Amino acid sequence: MKMNKKSFKSGLVGISLAVLLAAGLVSCTDSRAKKEDNPTALLYLVNAGSFNEVQQICVGVYFAANSCVGGKEYFNAGTGCSLTKLEGKTTDDLNALKECVLKKVNDPIQPCNLPQFTYGLAQQALAGAFADCNKSYTTAAGTTVDLASYLVY
């Protein structure tokens, strides 16, 4: 049996398309298997108009911190950015927290928001990457702020 070149090429193209389709179905299945998404973005979208300036900074910080968590337990922006929790805190205090968290998220060697450096739980991220953000912290401007218990999970 002699196969002509045109039918061979069309058969090869058909097999290639079938393989690509199968690969696409496998990747769709993997993305649906994700357990839980970071709830901070939803909290911000629902309450964006009602947040004061300190709360807006706080939610942004929690969103950045949660980018370093890959498991089910995230930092709880609903509790951590509530008015009772932030009572007496200033924008300077929250900007210090923001500086500390973003320093860890954007670390040039091990940025914790990359999949290979993420933590399974917020508790692990707080003890690891954000350990400096849970105690007295000196900002780039030289101001010292006590950040203990700002990040809660």
C-alpha cells in the first residue's frame, strides 16, 4: 500500500489537533481543581466605597500578603481591616506595614508570590516571609512602627 503525501499530512495534522485538544482539556481540569480563591479581592469589591483611607491601605496590604499564600488559609482582611482592629492606627502606620509586606513580596531573590516560594498557610507566611512585619519595624524613612498583630489569619 502506498500512501500519498497529502493524506499523510492531513492525518498528521488531525493527530496534532487531537493531542492539543486533549492537552487543553487536561489543563482545564487542573484549573477547576483549585481549592479556594483569595477572598480579599471580593471583600474590596463589595466594600470599596465604604472604606476609609486607612482601611483602603489595609485591604491592599492584605491582598499583597495573600499573594504569598497558596493554600486554604489566607490572611483575614475582614477581621484585620475592620474599624475596631484599626482603631487608633494612622495612614503612616499602615504605610509602614505596606512597605514591609511589599518588600517581602517583591524580594529580588525569593519573591514569596512566585509559586515555588509561596506558603501553604497564612500562619506559615507570617512566621516566614512576614516575620519582620509582625514586630517593631523601621521604615525606609527611619520611622519605627510596632506592627505586631497587624496581619491576622
